[in-house]
Amino acid sequence: MDGERKIGEKDVVGLKYFDMLRPLLARLHDDGTARDRAGNRRLFYDDYCALVLLQFFNPCINSLRAIRQASELKNVQRKLGCSRASLGSLSESARVFDPERLPEIVAELGERLRPIGADARLAPHVQHTLTLVDGSLLAALPDMATAALLKEERGSGLVKYRLHTQFEVLRGVPNRIDVTPDGGGPHDERAVLARTLEADRTYVMDRGYAKYELWNAIVAAGSGYVCRARDNIAFDLVEERELTDADREANVTADREVRLGTRGKPAPDHRTRLVEVATTPHRNRSKYKGGSTGPGSDGTLRIVTNLLDVPAAVIALIYRYRWTIETFFRFFKHLLGCRHLLSHDPRGIAIQVYCAIIACMLISLWTGRKPTKRTMEMLCHYFTGLADESELEAHLATLKAHDQPRG
């Protein structure tokens, strides 16, 4: 098989853990079948998603060809309820099936997840779902002809897609990821968030989302926000708030109610607050020269929020949690194999991304813990037969207590 090792029955085990999937995926079965007038389709949407999910947990299954080969195995067919899939059918799936059918499954799984590692310092003050917002690029190499053309036109043969991610802190998993081509206009990160706002959330964002119209839209949707502001943000002081000992311990240097905006330009239509936190100054340097790859900092973190009654120390703590999403991106890309795309069609990429979210939720449901590198490795060992069930259970029993609620 083009130099790839043949996958056998002994390479794919642990499929009982997929039992909860079939009822969830069953609703997808008839999607994309309207064009099948002859009635001879053998690969259905629920089958395709089950096979894609299988490849996340089995390093032996790392391409469409490997998925096709796995679909020939009797235990895979029996446990996943699918039949043998041809390479052509797998490739066609990205254009036939609708990725927008998957968010409802993500939402249903999300309802089953219990809070993991809740921070007791947040509970009395944050009533809405704490939701981190950020984007990350996926760079993919398309077919050679397209890559050569892009290389000539742009200087790079890579096609870039942006993953607009909303991540729930307490559940430790994303609740949605929107996939768009990398660019501005309707694909701009702020525009995508504005289209997907929900009520009863506290959105935590970096300064790329510092836009007054977006903040207004968040408040109008019945939610709150905690957003880093640019260092040169202009404001008029409304009230200087007195700092508490807890604020000072959190390195808060100022807590003010302010009026933002300049004359003749849009401004927030609600009361706003500016919390300043002392940090370590850094310069913007490339990763090859050391230092931070982010924008330069003067040593003061400026955070704007509409949460007027939350202590300044807690506002600082909420923003600190934003870095959790960076850890998730590393897990998402490197451990779930999302740097290797099964399709270069935007619909196919969206299907793979949503299946990856489902995989993250399955890990949390199976283990009762946040997805981590070590747990993912042990699951992969189990699904390839290198570890037995007792060894997997022993690993889960010895997980560190850092995911437990803190006082």
C-alpha cells in the first residue's frame, strides 16, 4: 500500500469505547443521500464521522488510505456499524456531507460534560459561562499543481485556514470552532465572533478583538466580556476605584470606571471599566531571536470589561485563563493530528475539525479529566493494543489532582 504498513485486526482494539457514538451519529445517516438515485451508496455520513474519529485515537490510521483499509476490518465494521469504504467515496465525502450538522452533536455532548477543575475563586463572581475566544492558523499543502500556482502568485504554496475557537474553561473543551479562509472581511476574527454570539457568556479575548462595535454586540446579546486593550487606549476617567489587598496581591495597579472613545467615532454604549495589571515588559521578537512572538508590552496589561461588580483581582485572574486556549491549540494540532488534513476542501476541513472537538469531549467523558498529552498517549496505546484495559484504568486512577477544584 504505497509503502504504508498494512493495518490488521490486532492494530485496532478498544472499540467498545465508541458505543456511545452510534446513537449520536445516527441522525446524520441520510445527509447527502438525495443525489444517490440508484440507491447504491455504501458510505454514509455517520460511517464517515465514525472512521474519522477512529483515526484520532489510532496512530496507525493517519490518511484516507489508512481509513479505507481500517474500514475493511471485521471488528471495525461490527463495532462502528459501517461497511467497506472506497477511497473515492472517502474523498468525495468532503463535498457531499454538510459540516453544519455536527455542531448539534457537539452541543449535546457538551451537556453531558461536568465542570472539570473549577476555580473556587471565580465561582462567587462569574455567573455566566467563561468562554475563551481566539483564532489559530492551519497551513496545508494542497495538490502539487495548486501549490505550484500559489507559490508563483503569493510566494508560498500553502493554503491557510483560520480556526475561530470558543473554549469553555470549566468544561475544558471548545464549544465551537468555525473554519474560514485566512483573511479579512467576513472572515475577520471579530466578524466571525459577532455572528456567533450567545447569551449568558463571559467572552475572554486578546487585543485583536478590541473593537467597540463588537463589545456593544456582546452586551446586546446578553453577555459580558473581558478584553485586553491596546497600550495607547484613550479614555476619560469617570471614577477611580480603591484597590484591595487582594487586588495588590494580584499585581493590579489601577481600577477605574472610564468613558472610552473619541469624538466623532463609535464608542461603547454601556459602562466600561479599565483594570491595569503589572506584568513583565517584553519586546516583540521573532521566535528565532528569543523573547515573545507577540506584540511588545510596556509592562502594563490593560483590561477592559463591562463586569462592574467583579473584584479587580478576579478580572486579572479571568484574563490569565486566556492562555488555556493556547495550550488547547497545541493539543488540538499536534496530538489529534489536525496538522494532517484528510481533505483540502473547506467543508472537509470543517468536518475534521468538528470531529476533533467531539474527540476532545469523548476523552473528557471517558476519563473525567481534561484532555492531556499523557492521557492521549495512553489512549492511543490502548487503541493500538500496546496497553490493556487494566493499564489504562491504572493510568486514569493516578492522574494528578491539579484538575480538582481549588480553594
